[in-house]
Amino acid sequence: MVSSIRRGFSYRATARKFGVSVGTVHAWVERAKGRRLNRVDWSDRPDGCRTAVNRTHGEREDQVLAIRQELRCHSALGEFGATAIRRELITRGIKSPPSVRTIGRILLRRGALDGRRRVRRSPPPRGWYLPDVATGAAELDSFDIVEGLAFKGGKQFEVFNGISLHGGLVASWPIPFITAKIAVEMIVSHWREVGIPAYAQFDNDTIFHGPHIHVDVFSRVMRLCLSLGVTPVFVPPRETGFQASIERYNGIWQEKVWQRFYHQSLDSLKVCSARYVEASRERARSRINAGPERKPFPKNWKLNIQAPLQGRLIFIRRTNDKGAVNLLGHTFVVDNLWSHRLVRCEVNLTNESIGFYSLRRREPTSQNLLKEVSYSPPRRRFKE
């Protein structure tokens, strides 16, 4: 419709051609105003504003909660309800203080009432467990494997998927089977094409993590990331949320590519998958361009699997009832007061140390160092 208008056709003629109203044509033309068509975000948007236009500003809500706490602890009358809070706002000379009903809704929404009600807290930002990712200063690529797919006749195959957290840059490789070597090849080909992120995130599959029965295992995928200056991140097992973006893309790929069409062979599936990936990237072009910058892939680079270990690895883990975590085949006691809670374990191979940082979804910006221990990486050769 926008292209038709830009070629000189009238709004009414364009509306008749596409079977829509003139207002619809005008809305899409306004969205693309002043930009090239391949740089416009054409995805649907929900009606109305994201937040109510008359909602009290967050700073004023924080002020109401702070005054309530002060009145509760220090008020001579012992009153700290909505009426007392508004009276205190007026006493302090606050211009246009919220009404009593508005203050009551603020207290209810923020869970500050004495009655027991479910508090719906705002979710943490994307990548909240990595500070520079949460602020949008760094990009994170997530990779995962879809298993158990088969063609008619029983021939099985797997799909290696990837997606960037901020940009939504997707990639898919349907192949007969996946090994650590194949995973490295796929990741390298992807990063050669689109650039290198700051982080690469995986689950605890042995293809990515390496065998779990041995100690101090640094897998082929880990060594690939370290050689390119990428920090590998391993999320905790059986935890929801950390792999949400890649798990969602796994489901979308199966719905839009695998289940939507009949595929006679792996080659036809690869063609269909490549077409979907290209279309998905084109739809998300504006989001990809607005995402964090990716470093160019180094020229004349070659993976030296036996190179000394340098750089940083991150493991997100949950402590047990004694405040300890299992990491690289070892058990580290972090803090007996921080039991059954999340920690970010930063393995610094250059400085030979491990730092353990507290993580809470309720307070995503509060990530304190709980403990730091010395750790010497193994010097043995990597077994091919």
C-alpha cells in the first residue's frame, strides 16, 4: 500500500485495490513516513498506549511509599493510611498531590497494604543476570538444539537454532545429527556472516558444556568462544526464563517451517528453513539495526584447540541448602545464608579466580560479590 501511494496512486484507489479503508492506508503510510520500506518495522502493534496516560509517575509512587514508611515508624498519631499520606504530602508543599483513592491504588499496586494479596511485580529486563546485556550495551546470542524430529519413513534429523537477545537475529541449520565439531562449524559460519556478539549462551548439553562426569572440562565450544573474545554463558538446569527467547524460536520454527509444509527430504527442508530465516531477518531489520553493535569476525582466524585458556566464562547456578554450588565438577561453598538462590559464577581464567555474585529477579540491579576463590585452569591438552 505504501509503495502504491509513493508511485502516485490516490489513497482511495489504493484502498479499493487492497480492500481496506482509507484510514488504514493512511496509518501505514504514516508509519513509513520519511524512511525506506526495508527499514520500517511492519509488525503489528497493540491498540492504545503501553501504559495508561493517567497513571501516576514512578517517582511519585516511590515518594508515596517512602512517606508511608516514615509515618509508620515515626508518626505521633500512628496513622499511615492513604488519608495520612495525602495530608503529609500537602504539609510538605507537594504540588498537585494524588487523591486519596489514587494513593490507595498505588499502595495496592505496589504491595504495600497489610492485607495479603498477590503482588504482580514487573519482570526484570532482558539478560538481567548480565549487567551490560541488561542495559543494552552488549549483545547475547543463544543457541539450542531441537531433537526428535523425523521424516516419513523414520529418518531422523536435528535442528541447530540461534537467536540474538536484543536484535532478534535468527539462524537455523537442519542437519542429520549434531556433534560438538558441527556445532562449532555452524557458530563460526554464523558469526562470519553477522559479526561476533559479546556473549554466547547455552544450556548444559554435553555438546556445549562437555562431559559432566569429569572435572575441569573446557569443551570445544567453550574454547571457540574464548579464542574469539566471546564470553560463554551456561544457564542453570531446570530453570525457566533464561532460555525463553531461544525456546520460543524453537517452537516458532517447528510451527512455521516443519509442521506447516510437507517435506520429502532434508534438502527441501533446508531450502524452506533458509527462506523463513531470510524473511524473519528482513521483518526484524529495524530491530537488528537498533541492537548492540557486533564486532567483525577477525581475518585469517583459525581455531587453535590447544591454545592456553584465557578469558572469562559465566555459569548461572542455584545454591543448595548449604549455600554451595556445583561448578566444573567441583563444589564451592558460597554463603550458607544464600541457600536455594541464584548466583552468577564468573570464572576468570586470566586471573585464575572465580567470583560469585548474588542474583535476585526482584532486585535485578543488586548483584553483590558474595565470595571470591582462587582457581587454576588445567594445563593438560585437549583430547580430540
